[in-house]
Amino acid sequence: MIIILLGAPGSGKGTQAEYICPKYNLFPVSTGDLLRERKKADDDIARNINALMSEGKLIPDDTINLLVSEMLDAKLASSDQRGLLFDGYPRTVEQAKFLNEALKKHNKKIDGALLFQIDENIIVDRITSRRVDRKTGKIYNLKTLPPPAGGDYDLYQREDDTEEVIKKRLAVYKEQTEPLIDFYTKQGVIFNVDAAAERSETEKEVSDILGKF
Ligand code: AMP
């Protein structure tokens, strides 16, 4: 099964990915996580990624597609039988076309693109209270999903989760990623999800969709 989570930053894709992957035996591919790892290096590519991410801009398609195709080749050549769940990729029509071709090379295709629908005002509120645990990578929200009491956490705020940067990221989403809705609608693989609902409700909607494949 090959699934894409499509939706604005802060629409809850990462949180749902944590829930879906173990349940449906899917391997998570988050280009945001891959980039956060890559930018720790001390080289020009890392510095370039860092500069673009902290401004809320997209990393160039060539860089991202290379990262994804290396990951895909390694994953699909291995004995790992899990399907794939893409979170945060593709983000441009160019990337979507590239992914279709890369999958075709491996005799695979996208089963579903789940579109997380949510109002922008909710997003800004959600994102500015989002925190990530440095130890586990798990995503929390100070208002709606606080870490369970008694645990030992090392929470931090992503530097692109400030109000200023999130507004920029939303504008980038509208301009560069929203055209993918049309792209995948034409491919007949779009499924709408109410991402503003309670988390458990969204989980149920997602399960209902994935249960059909
Ligand atoms: P995310 O964790 O998915 O919200 O991504 C964080 C940031 O990483 C984005 O704002 C972009 O700067 C960069 N990024 C992640 N995925 C992509 C992608 N598919 N194409 C271009 N830039 C990306």
C-alpha cells in the first residue's frame, strides 16, 4: 500500500502518521525529518537547507527528489515488505510527477492521497503550541495533546513553528502544494479527511479510508 498525506503544515499529518504506520504496517517517509537530519552536517548543503527551512521556504525539487529516490531504491530493494506512507512529500507538481515515475520503475503506484482539510486560523494556533520530544521524535501539543504526566521529556519548539514562519509556510502551501489536489483528483486517488475534528475522530476517518485498500 502506498499512501500520501496531503495538507497544510500543522494539519496533523505527522501525528496521524505516527498512528497509521504501525497499524497498517507502513514505512514512514517524512522529507521534513530527512531534512532535519541532513541539516545537522557541517557542509554547504546543510547550511543551504537550514537557511531555506528557517524562512519557511521549500527546498529545491532536485535536492528533495534525489533524497527520496535514494531512500526508495534502498527501501524497495530491501526485504522490508512494509508499504510506504509519505508525509510532507510531494509538495510540488514537479515532485508528484517525479514520484509517479519513480514508483512506476518499481511497478508500484499510489493507492490514496489523503487530503487533511482544516481552517488556517486553527493551524496557526495549533502550530505555535506544537512541541517535539528530542528523545523520541514524538509530536505533542501543549494545548490539545500534552505529554502524559510523569514521563521524562525533552520538548522543543521547531524553529519554523513560530507565527511569522508559519504564515509564510501557509502561503507557500497555497501557491506550490495546493495544485496537487487537482493533480491527484485527476488520478482518482483523493480522499478527504476532516483534520479539524478531535484527533480520535480523524483517526477513525483515516482508518475507514485505509481499511478499503
Ligand atoms: P515538514 O516537517 O514537513 O513541515 O517540513 C519542514 C520544512 O522542510 C518545510 O517547510 C520545507 O522547508 C522543508 N521540506 C519538507 N518537505 C519538503 C518537500 N517535499 N519539498 C521541499 N521542501 C520540503
